[in-house]
Amino acid sequence: MRSIRPSFTARREKSARRGLSPLPVVALAAALALTVTACESGDADAGGTATATATASAAAGGEGTITIPDDIRDRLREHGIDIDKWRDGDWKNWDRDDWLREAKDYINPIIKDLWDPDRMRDAEDPDRGVDENDLSGDQGVTDPTPDPVDAQAVAPRYHASVPEAGKVFFDSPEGTMVCSATVVKDPAHPGKSNMVWTAGHCVHAGKSGGWYRNIAFVPSYNDAGRSEAELEGVAKEEVAPYGIWWADWAQTSNQWIAQGGATGGDGAPYDFAVLHVKPENGGGKSLEETVGSALPVEFDAPAVPRVKSIEAIGYPAAAPYDGQKLYQCQDRPGRLSLRASDPTMYRIGCTMTGGSSGGGWVATGNDGRPALVSNTSIGPVESGWLAGPRLGKEAKTVFDGVSDKFAGR
């Protein structure tokens, strides 16, 4: 079993790897259906969560040219970073990561036009008498493995039926990678949320590494459902019809930072993260206003016996999928317990593969309306089922930390 990883590849390498799940460790890719990504580490701060700042300054030019605001410049200097070298592409140097392990802040300036259509297209999956809602009785319980449920393609245009769904792109030491994600409501900014929900392993490598770089969200990616061949040479608007939104803050759980691993279920019950984003090209509208919708998050998610159905949504990128199209699975969940001391996870039958990591799991919330209750985290060696964390107090701490940080802005 492994976590569902983001994906990576260079166009010139893609054909050679077509038969493998695009994980950072290519030798393992064929065996692992779902994966997590790798990155540099940052410290966890107080309050049970770990955070990464991604302050953004748009600049023309492309991958090698960025403009860094004075406050970011000062913080880079504090960590001994050569600003000119960083601006000219030193962000690609993953060998020099000591400052990331010690810094609370992860500097992520916007690099305008870095995420062009070809770079996005080539990113692949990386290789987790009692209140009826109380899951304490489920600790240590695992239900029988569910039958596989074939993932169904969402009819384009995706925005018409799933406007909250999109893809997260980022750079890791292993290459350019991708996950799935969901626009969620922000109680501090009703109707104007800039918050995105994804998996912890889509922003941070866990116990073996740290924060990823150049994290960006693209809502309704490839909204028209074009094939991979049809996407070659298209304008950015064809793959990012609602723009590219860079993370200016990321937050995940301390448990993922301490326990998270690239394979197996380590840290999977805490494998969630929240991004705060801003548009690459600026503008006054929020993400929620731009896409027209956002899902509430249910932090008192119902226990398995009370859930009739969960829908998992994502962009699977490992074979037989190519990461360019949106899919969904619907199934009645069972329970998966990795450790008796950790929360029990939801598990459903689903044939989606790596790249669907971080994608939203939607069910009827306690108010009777659709709500996000989990996200794709892990799956088996061969695709057939997915598991996601049940969102409780730890997830709410992460969510509230992001919402509160931007409440007055």
C-alpha cells in the first residue's frame, strides 16, 4: 500500500515511462498505484499544525525572472539565500535545503508564466449509547476490502457540474508534480473564499523532507476535456480557463510532518492540507467568486454506518489514465484502520490512480447538503480502492489556522 503521489515527468522522458506509474522512484512506480510527493522541510509551529508561507509578487519574464518584494527579500537574507541567484533560478537547487528545515516560512514568490500549458500537461502523479458520529468504536477496525468501482469520466465542461474541482501543481526534488484539489468555503470571507483543500503529501514530503515549491492551483483544469494530444501547443486559457492561483500560504498537520511517508500508510489519517491562494495576474475577485462555487468542509464527518455514499473526484495520472481529464467514483464507504492509535479512515472502491491524490470526497453533511468530508490519500499496490482521512479536530485546526490568518485581509 502507498500514498497517492503527485506526478512528475519531463516531456522527453514521458514515452519511456508510459508503462509506469509516474512516481519519483521510477523502479517502484509500476507496483504502486497511489503516491505522495517529496519536498524540503520546514518547522511546525504552535497549535498542532505546520505552515508554509508563499508570498507572491507577479513579474513578467518566465521561469528565470521574478520580482521579490522587500519583506520577502529580508526573510531570504535572514536564511542566507542569495536573492539574485534565487531570482535567476536557484529555487531549482534542492541540494541546499538547510534553511528550509529550520525556517518556519517557506518562500514561494509567484513566477509568472512558469506554469505554461506544456509544463502543466507534462506533470504526472507522484508515486495515504454513544453519539452516532463517534468513531471511537471504530479504532482498530478494518472492514472487508471493497470491490473495485470503475472511475467514470466527468462530462465536460467540468465547470458545469464540478466547479470546485481542479489540479495542484508544484515542484519537488524529483521533478514537476501534480495533485487534485477542491475550492472550499472560508467562514472569514463568506462568498469570497481563496481557500483550497488538498492532501498533506501534495504540499510537504513528510518525515523525510519538507515543503514543495511553486505550488499553484488551476480550477477546472482542461475544462473542455481535450485529449493529451489535443492539448499540445494550446493557449494557457485552454487549460486554465479560470486562471492560475498561486499559494501564498500552505498549512498541514504536525502529524503528517512527523509521520508522513512516500509509501505505506504512515501519517495517512492526517494527510490533509489547506492552501490560501491568489491569482497569478492579480485582480479583485476571489477564487470562489471566479469559479462561482465552494464546498463547505464537514469537521464532524459522519461515522461509516451513517454514510450511504461518498463521491471521490480527481484527475488520475498514473496508467491507464493520463492526468488530463476529470473522473469520479461513487461508493458506500467502509473502514480502514492502519494503527489502533490513529483515527479510522474512510475507504471506497475506486480505480482512480496517482494524481487523484488530494481530490475531494463529497457526501451529505449534517445539514443535509453536500460537503467535503475527506480527500484521497492512499490506495493499494494495484488500483481498486482509495482511502481518505476522516476530518476531525486536527483537520479543523489546520483549516482554522489558514482562515484566521487571512481573516482581516
